[in-house]
Amino acid sequence: MARHVAGDFTDPLTWVHSKIEGTYEYTLLLFIPSRAPFDLWMPQAGRGVKLHIRRVFVLEDSGQLMPQYLRFVRGVIDSSDLPLNVSRELLQGSRVVDNIRSNATKKILRLLADLAETEPGKYATFWQEFGAVLKEGLSEDFGNRDEIARLLRFTSTKSISDEPDVSLAGYLDRMKEGQQHVYYLMAPGLAAAKASPHLEAFRKKGIEVLLLGDGEGIDNWVVASLRDFDGKHLQSVAQGGGDLPELEDEGEAEAKE
């Protein structure tokens, strides 16, 4: 059933089935695929969410039902409030569609947050396949920016491997006493980021730095759209150390213990 609705031959990573009742009535049956489709980055590619009205297929979503940054979602939305002869033009500005889009987006973001918390291995697979697409939401969806920010994953100077395994919340938990900024380094690649001389002072202080290795692409959107997280300002190490001079060196802190 899941494979049939999702339009994929692989098992989905996770899914949500929800019946919404109230002012508007509709059912959401949405899936996160386990791998990215070949046309994920093609602007004119069709979406994977199909609109049904009272169980009759009407059309495939072209951006009205799910935001652009969630274009990897597959499934069915079945509404009881739209006319069977609805067109793409009529969907624009429809209060029913606005309500569906808002709730479907929140359901998917909540689904991803639950996946990250309960099945981090599966979430790592999701991030590898769709993380770059999800980052687009920071600039596209201001209302859900905080929820999207919590889903981001980065490689940092504390990462065991090159895999992006650091969340912003995890970074804040490891911040040194007195540290006021979330530090990041932008570079054209991960290898270049790791070799940057800007990191030397931060390593001496034992301060973690997020390594953004797509400095000429989507990561520019990330730092332009996300200026702070949970009250901590994001600062590039290339712009200076900020509170760095006031923080102890790593060796000094260890000597006091």
C-alpha cells in the first residue's frame, strides 16, 4: 500500500496518516521516500502529492498543496470541501488549500523531528538524500523557520567523520561557559573548511565550529536566512572571534579541573 501510494518501489523512511476534521475536512496520507528521485532538482518536474476530492483523483500538486522545499514528499491528500472540477487556477488563493498546505507542512516537519529523535540512523539517511532541499525552507517559510532550523545537520570540528551529524541544539548543549555565538566556517568544500587557518584560534580555545562546505551554494541561503538560533547569534569565524578573547584556552580549562 505504502509503495503504491508513494509511487516508489522502495519502502518509505516514514509516513503519516491523519484525518483532519473541523472547518475543513480532509485526509493526509504522506510519505518520505528512502531515496531522492532523479528529477529532484528539475524545476519543471512533477510533484509526488496527488489531490483527490471525495476519493476521486483530480490532479497532481504543482506547488499549491506542499511548499517547494518539501517537494520530495509523496502521497495523497483527499478533500471533501473542493469541487470535483477544480483547476490549478482555482486552487490559488483558496482558503481550503491554504489550510491543507499549512497543516500538511506542519505534519511533515513534526514527522521529521520525531524521526530525528527516535531513529537517528534513518534521519541520517533522510538528510543525505534531502537535506539540501530542506535547507531551502529557511528562506521560503519564515513561519516554520525555527522548526526547520532544528532539523538541520552539519559537520563540525567535533564530528567523528565527515558525515553531517551535528544539530544546532546539540551545538548549544556543548558550548563553552561564556560563549555567546554559534560559530561557522564557510568554504567551497569540506576539505578546504577543515584546512582553514581561521580554525586555529578556535581549536586552541576548544570551541566547536560548524563547517559549511557548500559555500557557493545552498549554505549561503542558510546563513543569510538564519541569523540566530535560540538566542545565540550565528557568526562566521572569518569575521573575527567575537567573544573568543574572554574564553579560556582548552589547556587552561583542563588544568583547573
